[in-house]
Amino acid sequence: MDIREHRKRLLVLDDEKDVAATICMMAGSAEFEAEYACDAETFLNRVATWKPTHVVIDLQLVDQNGIEVIHKLGDMGCDAALIIVSGLGGRILDSSARAANENGLRLLGTLSKPFSRKTFKAMLASEEQVDKIPKEQPEQPLRSDISEKQLIAAISERSLIAYFQPKISCRNGELVGFECLARWPQSNGAMIPPSVFITMAEKTGLIHNVTRTVYNYAFSNLPDQVKNRKLKIALNLSPLNLADIQFPRWLLHKCQENGVEPSQVILEVTETASMDQPLTLLESLTKFRIQGFQLSIDDFGVGYSSLIQLARLPFSEMKIDQMFVKSLSTSDESQKIVTAVVSLAKSLELNVVAEGVEDSWALNFLRDVGCLEAQGYFIARPMDSVTASKWTARSWPD
Ligand code: C2E
Ligand code: CA
Ligand code: CA
């Protein structure tokens, strides 16, 4: 057996020879075989021939810009774990991290120069955590060739369903509830995602029936323990549903029929700016609150889910957009934004949930800054009702 195949190999690109050699030494002390190149061409050739498991790139090079090198690594389909280093500051590091992700590279993290041996070794070690994210198949292929007629048929045949994704307490990891996410299973086993058919339902006016069909399914298939442990049930609500004045009453009736208390139900609302009648919006959201439901402002921090909505409308929860959460371990800016948003939620006495938690680093960070609840692939993916019940049983074994 060739021992080299099993040893981790790290290749550094830095045009300052001393710095490159120092990084190699640090990597050596972490049991890596390490080499460096001082120009982009040598580096890229070495990537192709030596096939390093890890690469470290300095953004500022004399002969080429680090971003170009990152782009070329993407074109080569490089699967080495990448660390970006630079003396240029957090914002530039953040943008280059995004560029690396968008070029399909496996980013381990970014480091501001100078950094210590300890920091560097901790980053190399963090790869084990990255690898612990459950790497299941992507949930579903994207399908956009559906027709309105097919959606009408799906509604009348009640073939729209919901998947359930757990939300846990950041403080103690306990299950606090589930978000119900709409799904449209096909006869060939494929699954049409909500991004496709919810948009179509909104455009065609079918959204009222789609929402009721999905909610009906969710209420009839709640994972075990939701009722007796009074877990939370988060449901997504299109702002267009608010025009349906019968809806709050219908939902109350659904709760009574299924033994669920309205206070267990959280309605997650996004993009409320698309409503052109602010008074109607204010009235209908307030009606839900009066009936005892919770209201969450979804995707907080992006689009229209903004401070204005928060100030005007009776929300009880804020859901931090996954864009900020996914990038927590690599972005200084995201860390600052999430910290500020959590503190804002606290001062407004709102529940605060972070979604898009993809690694343990993010979960620990969220706990440390006082975020209350977390949801994301690191905890669990959305699951069918039976699988979600099994997941619940792990929290409360018989
Ligand atoms: P959303 O409400 O922001 O839901 C979160 C989305 O992020 C879900 O996608 C979920 O599967 C995904 N997600 C959860 N954790 C992670 C993570 O750690 N990493 C990543 N990359 N993604 C994660 P999904 O199920 O495809 O839903 C997309 C959107 O469709 C939802 O975004 C929501 O706006 C909408 N939607 C879903 N179900 C319904 C529904 O019943 N009614 C309405 N009106 N909209 C719905
Ligand atoms: Ca949501
Ligand atoms: Ca969201």
C-alpha cells in the first residue's frame, strides 16, 4: 500500500517565500505533508500532478489575483479543502469565500494574516466537523415543467404533502418543534419542491387551496409527541393567504379537530411588501394573534422582511435568514449581523430562530450569542412524517 495515498497533503500558494514556508511548517506539525509554490502557474500545475488534499491560497499575489486562481481551481474541479488567507481584512475575505463557494470549491475557512499556529491547526482540524454534516442525496431534482392543470389535479387528489424539519433549543439541544415544508411527490419517486409549485400557485390563484391541502396533510400526519409534548408546529403562509378572510377561522377549526392548541402553531410569513394594502395586512395578522397563533417573520434580513415589518406588525418570532447562518464559520460579517439580530430580537422580546445551521461551529456560536432555537441540515433534514417520528423518539426513548 502506498502510504502517501493516506497522508494528508497540503499545498500553499503565497508569493512571500518565508510566509509560505512557515505555513508548511505549521502544517507539518499537524501531520501534513506540505509543499509550497510562489507563483500561480507552478501552483496550478502542482495541484494537477500532486493532487493535494488541502490548499492554502493567499489572495494578494504579484503575478495573478487570488480570485483568478480560485476560479481556475473551480474549472479544474479541484476537490481539495481550501483555506484562503489574506492581510486585506474581513470584507474581502468574505467575498472571496463566497466566490470559492460559488465556484464549487470545498472551503474550510478564511484567515486574516498574521495568524497563529494554533488558529491554523484548529482550522485544519475543523474539517472533521464539516464532514459530519449528514451528506444525504439532494432532496429532490428541480422540476419546472408542471402545468396548472396538474396542480389542480394534485389539489383534488390531495397529493400535496409536507415534510417535517426539527427545530431544537440552542441551549440544551432539546427538540422544540418542527417546520412543515410542502412537497409534491411524483409517481416516479421524484419530488417537486415548493419553490416551483408555490410560485405557480401564487400566480394562478391556487394558493388558497394549496395551503389548505398542505396544512390538512400536516395536521393529520404530525410526528409522534407533537400533541402530548405540546411541541411547536411552524407552517409557511403566503402573504396572499391573508386575503382569505375565512382562513383564520378555518385554521382554528383544524387545530380543534386535531387536538392542537393555537399557541403551538407558528405561521411563518415572508415578503409582506408584496401586499399593497398595509391595513389589510395589519388587520389579518392581528386577527391570527388574537386567536392565539404565533407569527414569525421569515427570512429576516433579506428582501422585504425588514425592520419596518417588524416595527409595524405583531410578530412574535424572528427567523434569521439562512444566508447569514450558513456562512457563520467563515464570515466575520455574518457573525456580527447574527449577533446584532439576536440582540434586537431579545430587546423586542421576540423568540429568535436561526435556520440553515450546517455545522457544529454555527450551532455553538448561536448558543454563545443567546439565539434561542436552531434548524438546519446539521441537526436534521426535512423528513417524511414516519422518519420524523423516529427522530422524535431519539429525544424521548421509551
Ligand atoms: P423557508 O421557509 O425559508 O424554508 C427553509 C428552506 O431551507 C427549506 O427549503 C428547507 O428544506 C431548507 N433548509 C433547511 N435547512 C437547511 C440548511 O441547513 N441548509 C440549506 N441549504 N437549506 C436548508 P424548501 O423545503 O425547499 O422550501 C423552500 C421555500 O418554499 C420555503 O423557504 C418557503 O418559503 C416555501 N414553502 C415551503 N412550504 C411552503 C408552504 O406550505 N406554503 C408556502 N406558502 N410556502 C412554502
Ligand atoms: Ca419558513
Ligand atoms: Ca427562511
